[in-house]
Amino acid sequence: MTTPEANSENPNHRPGQLAMGIGALILAAVLAWGAMDIPSDAGYAGVGPNFLPWVISAALGLCGVMLIREVLTGGYRQMEEPSGAARGDWRALAWVSAGVLLNAALITTIGFILSCSLCFVLAVRGLRASEGKPAGDLRQTAKDAVTGMLIAAPVFWLFTQLLAVNLPGITASGWI
């Protein structure tokens, strides 16, 4: 095993490893910049609403510094070789992305439950395709839609009825 000094002269890391650490630092700085706009008036627990964003920003900055230190002292030494395909599955990514984007576009039109169910159906189709499995016929799509509704409906009811968070629904009753 070589010493960290020998590794710093002849780096044994991929450029992406350093980019991860720098990216974490940049994200921490962006979060800290956003936290400056949040009021710091202490609330019920003695901390203000900007407390958690500052904690997250500091923790992410510390992780960024530690990642960069690891890279500069020889790279990720304990990292296993990546598993999976050598190239990304763009078709599967398209299905999952379509689900997320349609959810965002339709949530105020068709309501939380139906838009999240549609997102679930499309994402599951993409994930199946990425594993090389058949994406699903009409029967499987119907099962996925029911499963999506069985997941989305309790979440909707929890947020709207118990937590009083206003989510878009289809009816004015607040139950659908």
C-alpha cells in the first residue's frame, strides 16, 4: 500500500471524484446563500426557521471538504468497481422523467392522487425497462395505476386531513 504522499504526486482518482466534492461545496454555498433570506426570529423551540437550512448547509460543506480531502490524498480507496451497464438506459430515463414532469404539470389540473398515480405508473414502466423486463401490458398498467392510487391516497389524506396542508384535489370536499 502506498502512502498518501505518493498518491498525491501520482493521483489515483477519476476527475469526477473531485467534481463531486466541489459540487457539494457549491451546493452548500447556494443553500447558505438561500438561508440568509430566511428570517431568524426564534420560534416556539427557541430556534428560528433558518436554523435547519444552516445546519444542512454546514453539514454539506463539511462533506464537500472531506470528499475533496479524500480525492487529494489518493482518491476513493475503498470504492468498488461500479455495477450495472456501461451506458445509461435513455429510454428508461425518458419514462421516469415523463412521469415526474407530467406530475408537476398536471397536479393542479387532475389533483394530487391522480397525478402521483400517473407518475408511479410511468416511473415503474421505466424501471422495469431498465432491468430488461417487459414494461407491462394493459393489465399490468392497470395494476400499477391502482397501486399508485393506494400509495397516493393515504399520503393525500394524511397531509390534507391530519396536517392541514393544502394539496390540490379534484373535489372541494378535500377527500379526493
